[in-house]
Amino acid sequence: MEQLCWRELGYPQQPVFESDLPPFLMVDVDGYSANLSMPTAPAELAARMAALEPSPLSASSFVGTNLSALARLLNFTPFECQWLLWSYCIRRLGRSILPVIPMRDKDHGCDMLALLCEMPVDAVRDAVASRRLHTWGLLDGGDADSSTPPLLSGWLLATDPFAEWIEQPYDSHTDLLIALCQAHVSLMASR
């Protein structure tokens, strides 16, 4: 997830982990999966690296900027910011990026969110109990009386309107709040 959402997570560049290999090292000259137990000859490796074209730089993400502004304007807790960011990433990348982790009950869900976001469990329980992010229409979650989502991915799902408007550029904080209100009204009208 960190490699796919590195801009949204505020990283200056895509992280490279210890076990990562560039894609061109994973295939042989014919395009077949390489036998990694037999290293590529240095001369061939140098030629392949010289032939590589740099990846085009993609446009910067407005998600981090907008989320920071929204956090200040609505006085979000650090956990609420993390919860929204994770939920946005899950919405954009799909639930399949998370392992299937069944939740026993609300306490178990709060414990898992606390571990995931590296936050104190009390802060998580307060945010879950307040349902503020659900009320604003930022997170999917149904009614206040709804049952506990059966999987961790159900706790981490932003609404489509939130995912759409948080990605847009805004000229001012006022425009950001207007977009939030419009998304909230359209979400309530669709229910």
C-alpha cells in the first residue's frame, strides 16, 4: 500500500523495500520470468540499465493538502486523519489489498484499527463511538445502530463522494468546505 499510495501518505518518493527488485530484473531477455538463483551477467545488467527510460513524473496529489486543511477546519484528531487516509487508499485501491481479517466485535475492530494506525486504542474507541466521520458522510458505515462490520476492510472504507472531492484542487478553504457540504447533501439525498 505504501508503494501505491506514497503521494497520499506524504512520502517525497515511492519507497523501495529491501526485498524489491526492479521489474526488468524479474524477466530474462525473452520476457520470461527470470531464474533469480542465477544472477545476470554484469555486462548484460549494465546494458539493460542503460536502456531504461526514466518513469514519467505523475501529477502531485491534492489528497494530502485537502485532508490537512479539512483536519484543521473540522478539528480532527490524529487518529481520525489516519483513519480517513487509510480509508481513502482502500477505496481507491480496492479492499483486496488488505488481508481478510474477521472482526469478532466492536472492541476487536478498535484494537485492529489502533494497531494499523499506530494510535492509542482509547483514541480509536472515542472516534468510533462519536461516528463523526460517518455522520459527515466521509466513511461508509450505515446507521448509528448498524452492526459491526464483519471484516477489517469494512472499517476502512471511504464513501465515493469523499474520494471524489478530496482529490480536487480548491482555491480556498471555503471552497473545500462547500465541496464537503455538497458531497454530504448528495450522499444524504441518495440514501
